[in-house]
Amino acid sequence: MDYFYVKQEDISSHGLILRGDESKHLVRVMRKDIGDRIFVTDGNDTMYEAVIVGYGKTDAHCDIAAMHRKYHEPSLDVTLAVSLLKNPARFDYLVEKATELGVRTIIPLFSERTIPKHEKHDRLEKIALAAMKQCGRSWLPRIQPLQKYEAVVGNSSHGPLKFIPHEKTDSLQTISSEMKNHDDAHSVLITIGPEGGFSEDEVALAEHNGFKLISLGSRRLRTETAAVVTLAELLK
């Protein structure tokens, strides 16, 4: 099945319009015809089953045949706060895989050992959009602006369940074991450090603000690997 993205302003009660790159992909790449049925998401938890009814020079018009809420979305709302990486390609990979795994929000972090001081925000949003369509999700992960570690860790609005992987944690203290005590949880915040990890002061600050330390095993993992492993365990 092919998935497409439509902006909210291009949706009416009965139909929707695909514009720009989405329309070009529909016509020139996928070579869809009038009468074909496609899946279109608004990135806000709604997936539309749509039927192509006409083409313009730069757009495609569709009737809405059915709607599905939270299509292919996990029940758990996961926010990933992760430090920027020295190699931008590795952070791109992280955003792509986090989207595929079902994360809802991604917060790029600037921590004590973070090297880059800026993120390519537009690029990250495009990567998330492509990954959302590729895996058939109905929610487009929100990429937050770069934030300081202290601000995110100290923000009480993230809710009670907050985890931070740490290599010195007991190997039995995993995210799976912790989640067994929280079957009714609706949201989780995961915080992942940069190449050099979080400093001891940063870990202590997280614990002070209610974060629980978890283990990802005995081997030291790259930041993007740690993020993928944690999300895969949490959202399986």
C-alpha cells in the first residue's frame, strides 16, 4: 500500500487535495489513475482511504471513502529527548528509525558533552515525514527545537514516567521490568546522551527530577543504537 501526506487546510468534509511533491509522486512515480484507492494521512492521527477523482496541473483531487483514527499508532505516547551527534548522518538515521518505531515527539538536546550547537531542523522534519509515509503511520512525529538538557529534565509537564539509560545500572533494571509496574501508563520520556554519555552531574540531576535509571546491557552502545534498542523494547 502507498501512503501520502495531506496538509490540514487541504481537507474538507468529503474530499482532499494532494499538492506539490505529493501530487508529483502520485502521478509521475506511482502512476496512479483516476479511480485508484490510496491511503493519505494528515499527520495528526487520521488516516484517510481516498479515491482519486481528478488531476490538475499541480494537484490531485480525491474523495474520502473512509477514515481511521490512530492508524498504525502505538497506545503509548513516547517522547525521545536525545543529544545531537557529531555526525549529522547518524542523527538523521536516529530520527528515521525513531519514527518507524512509533515515537511521538523528538527533542534534540544540547548537553555538557554535546559537540554540535545547531540542528538542521527542516531536514529532520523531512526525514520524519518520509519515514512516517514509508511505515504507514498516521502521526507525524513533532521535532522540537534544540533544547538545553537542564530545561528538558527539569520540565515537570513530561509526566511521571521518565527513563535514562546508564551503563552503571543493575542489568536487571531494564525498561521492560520497569514498565511491568506501569501497565496503565499513557506517556513516557526517554533521554539519551551524546557520544561521551551524560556526565555524573547530569545523571544526578535527572534522578533528582524523577528519572529512573535503566540498563541496556553490558556493552556500551552508540547513541543511535541506544535509542533504537530502547524504543524497540518499549514499543514492541
